[in-house]
Amino acid sequence: MSNLVPIADALADAEVFTDGDWIESKDQDPDGDVRLAQLADIGDGVWIDKSARFLTSEKAKQLRCTYLEPGDLLVARMPDPLGRCCVFPGDPMPCVTVVDVCVIRPNQQKIDNRYLMQVINSPHGRQGIARHMTGTTRQRVSRKNLGKVQIPLPPLAEQKQIAGILGAADALRAKRRESLAQLGTLLQSTFLDIFGDPVTNPMGWDDSVNLGEVADIISGLTKGRKLNGQTTREVPYLAVVNVQDRHLVLDPLKRIQATESEIQRYRLKNSDLLMTEGGDPDKLGRGTLWRDDVDECIHQNHVFRVRLHDDGLEPVFLNWLVGSERGKRYFFRQAKQTTGIATINLSQLRKFPLLRPSLDLQRRFAAIVESVEQQKAHQRAHLAELDALFASLQQRVFNGGFAA
């Protein structure tokens, strides 16, 4: 597929190829009758339907807004990822979008919108966009520069065929992701069914004990400390980015030089609860259990290690309790917040007020979690296979490459 053309040329006769509208906070109205689609609504090939911003039709008319139509392509001119594109499916309300979103309504006699979405979202498309992005701390791609990215443009019938093949493969991936999400929802519902609302504690579980009374809690190793010539060796090193909400991300996993005493002090053990010191306010309480995933792994100072020494608490239950609405509310109230970042300290973590249901119930929940996690691991493995298949299909249909 060697027929490459700039996106701007391909869209020379498009009905719409424009940026969204400059709509400031003062222009918005929570009771407005026009929805304002935002960057958060635009997924990688999928409409997320997340935002809840509005303005009045009078204000939209005053600002000369461009109304979206079902089938329009929306391209995010800011990360993440930069240049992600989806098809707007329509909305019960009239919709407009923000200036950092590019709106494309191609000539349907020349370009299939789903083909164009696939080619923009392909690895080669992303590479072309990356070559034309600007900014370092705030990367973006202008509509003019987006128009410079060259794409293969076969005849319309072939575009539709390619879009159909990739769309079918993508739909399989979407179903697998939905299955994973449903398993997560199942666990959340199971937690509430067994233990009740952890905020109101309707079952009257003992809440007289704080976390620090039943666990040893420490922060980890500080980078850049002075070693003063001490003998060290390299070991794996768990950072904040590795600790997510009830799961670990071990790729990449950094390594660090540490002394034997440091390795012994900070070495993780099975069932240690790992919690991050801070981040986005809505992610406070984020943590997961260590399952001896890597030998001799230690943790950094911005990751707390919670090691239970009380047989009356099950680590899996504790992980879900601190990450529940009870935990989120407690940490949000206690956290120090600056410029959108919230942090907690050791003292605040030690004072977290526990709930202590019967150990039998905790163990029953832990067994359910283990069973569901096994299913999720199977689903993730299948999703990885589908991702590899999709990437292979993209390579085959767009093997002509992209010019700068």
C-alpha cells in the first residue's frame, strides 16, 4: 500500500476539518441544553462518554460552535496518547467539543470514517503524529500539523474492507476488556454483600483498632542517599509507578545498589500490602499485595510497606478495605494537598481506622478474590494474544509505511 497522501489533502473536500470551540469555564452552565464533549471522552478507537459539562444553546450560537454529528471523527490533540481518535456515536443532547479536539467529517464518497480512524490510531499513524508534535512538558499536535501526516489512501471499497477486518478484531479486544471490567465489578459487589458498606458499617464490625496497632508499617529506600563507601549490590527496586490499584505493573522494574542491611530491612515478603504515599487525590488509598513476584525486591521511600502481625486480619481483606470508599474518604481528609497532588504520611496511615469482621468471612472473601483473579489472569492472557493479532493485522494492511 504505497499510495501516501497528507491527511490535509485527503480531507481537502471534507465537510468538516476543524478544531473544536474555545469554550471557557465562564461560558459553561450545568443546566445547559448542549453537552460539551472533552478530551476525557476520547479513547483510543472508542468513545468513552465520561464528561458532564454543558452550555446553553444561546451561548453555543454566540460562540459559533460546530455541532457534532454521529460518525464524526474526534482526534485528541493532547495526550494520552497524543492523536488518539474515535468515532462520535451521537448523544441524546446536541454536542459540541473543546478546542483541543479536532473534528473530522470526511467526504463519504472518498473516505470511510472507520478506515481513517484505524489508520490514525495505527502505530505508523502515531509515529507520523509524533514527528509533527510540539511542546515538551505539554505535548500537542496542531490541526495544521496533523494535516501533514501522510497516510495510505486506497480506493473506498478497499478502505471499507480494511476497516471491517480491523473493526472485527478490535471488537474482540473490546469484549475481552469488558469481561475484565465485569470481573472487577463482581468483586466490588461481593465485598459489599459480605461486609456491608464500609463507610456506614451497618453490620457493626469492630472499629476500635487502628492499622498501626496490628501491622508494622515503614517507608522504603531513598534514592541518592550517601553510602560512604559501603559495599552494595544491585537488586530490583519497586517504585510508585509499579504499585497500582490492586495490581502490580512490573514492566519496567528498576534496579538499585543497596547494602546488605538495607536489603534485609526493605526486602518484600509474601502478602505485604504496598501503598503509595501520594498522587492524584482520587487515587489515595491505592495499593496492592506483594506475591513474591520477584526475588529480593525492595521498595522506594514513596511506597509504604504494611506487614500484618495480627492473625485476625486477612491481607486480601485489608487491601480491599483501605482501597474502599472508607479508605478513600479517610485519606482524602488527612492528606496534604498541593497543586492537584495529595500525600499521606506514616502517622496518618498508622491511624487508619480498621473494620474487623470475622476471620471466616475474610477468608471466604479472599478465596473468592483468588478464584476471580485466576479468571482475570486467563482473560488478560487472551487479551494479550488478541492485541498481538491486532498489531499483526495493522502491520499487514498498512505495510506501506508513513512518510514524515
